[in-house]
Amino acid sequence: MKTCLITGVSKGLGKALALKFKKEGFTVAGISRSKPDFNIDYHIQVDLTDKNAVEEIYEKFSQKYNRLDVLINNAGIGLYDSWENTKEEDLRKLFEINFFKTVLITQKFLPFLKETKGSVINVSSVAGKIYVPFMGTYCSSKFALNAFSDSLRAELKPYEVHVLNLIVGRINTGFSSRALGSLKPPETPSFGGSAEKFSEVVFKAYKKKKREITFPYWYKFLIVISKIFPYLYDNISLKSWKK
Ligand SMILES: NC(=O)c1ccc[n+]([C@@H]2O[C@H](COP(=O)([O-])OP(=O)(O)OC[C@H]3O[C@@H](n4cnc5c(N)ncnc54)[C@H](OP(=O)(O)O)[C@@H]3O)[C@@H](O)[C@H]2O)c1
């Protein structure tokens, strides 16, 4: 049976992806600090900021399973603050979860994925394509993640390991309320984006071995507009913070 490992499985997008892959017949293992409130084949309770997190995940997973078909790097946190006021501790924590552990977990599981000619699915963000003021740290972590996905995809081509990068727009999961930093983000709409719909779209993209998708799709236009009219985008994005 095909096996899928998901980081950040306890809630939000990770939970929706776990339920979808399970429904499609996968054995689903997942990682998070809190226990999932739904049925999962194997849960590894780990804090990704722990020094030994990667070793612990690998040991526990490989004691139970001898194959991995899909690795979904989904765990992530936000940070809302100015560059001037961002605390070093928060910045390091953000990069530890959103970037470093994503890279290190992927490295560790590549032998499994090469064996199955499997897939790496990275949950990135629209904030990895366009900057947002007072979210610069989060944007930086997701810009880095996009570069990781694209270069990894090229490196893994000879091994037929597929890399799918997800450019995700706003989806109501409570993500913002759990973010680091001293600011509260402005309310922005999440037109057309539920976690369930997201999981359906991601599964289709995985089956079609797509390189990258944007969800909800309309964020593609926002990305293009921000590149064509950068001064206008600066002003609008800054204004959105003024209540
Ligand atoms: N929701 C959005 O609008 C949106 C938009 C763009 C991109 N994204 C990206 O989508 C991904 C998932 O976001 P979400 O909306 O589902 O967020 P969420 O509801 O806050 O879920 C985050 C998941 O990550 C896990 N996690 C957080 N810190 C962890 C740690 N230190 N160790 C282990 N697990 C940890 C959480 O589990 P525990 O708390 O149980 O540890 C939880 O399962 C993130 O990478 C995010 O950047 C989300």
C-alpha cells in the first residue's frame, strides 16, 4: 500500500490532506505536537524546533514502514511584525519550521522516495511569490522554500522523483491567530478557498505530476499585477494594514 507522510498533520491544511490521501487509499503517517482529532494510521508527536526532531521522525517512521511514496512538507507558522521589531528568537523559530526542518526531513527521506519514484509536496504560499509588508520574515521563508522546490525538482529529475510546489492563498484555518510577532494581520477575504477543496485540487495535481499550482487560482492574477505595478502594489499592501 502507498504511504504518505505529512508534517503539520493535526489541523488545517495538513488535516485536510491527511483525510484526502487516506480516502484515496494511502496509509497516512503524520507529524505534529498535538494529537490529531481524527483517524490516522500513525502519529509521530514531535516539536519540529527540537534539535533531534528529524532523527526521531526518521527512526519512528522507518521502524514501522519500509516505503514512502509521498512526503508532504506542510507544517508552517506565520509571523506578523516589522523587520525593525522582529525578535531574533521568532525569526529563528520561523525559519526552523518553515524552511530548515523541511529541507532536513526531505534530505533524510530521499532514499525512500528514490526507491518508490515518489513525490515531495511542499506547502508554500503566495507570500513566497510576492512580498507583503510586516510579513517580510514569513515571505522570506516561503521565497526560500520555492527556491528549494525548484532546484530540488531539477536535481531529482534523473531519479524520477516528482516535486510539487503549492502556492497557497488565504484559507481560513486559524493559521493567522497562531502566528508569532506583535502585530495582528488585516482581515483579508479567502474567496474560493476551503481546506477540503484545497486537498482535492492538490491530490489531482499530485496525480498529474504537476510542478506547481496556485490555490485559489485567482491569486495568480494578484502575483502578476504586483510584478507589473510594483509601486501601486506597495501602496495598496501598506494601506491594507491601516484600519
Ligand atoms: N491557511 C492559510 O491561509 C495559508 C496560506 C498560505 C500558506 N499556508 C501554509 O500552509 C501550511 C499549513 O498551514 P495551516 O493554515 O494549515 O496552519 P495551521 O492550521 O496553523 O496548522 C499548522 C500545522 O503545523 C503544525 N506545527 C506548527 N508548529 C509546529 C512545530 N513546532 N512542530 C510540529 N508541528 C508544528 C501544527 O501542529 P501542532 O500545533 O499540533 O504542533 C499544525 O498541524 C503552512 O506551511 C502555511 O505556511 C497557509
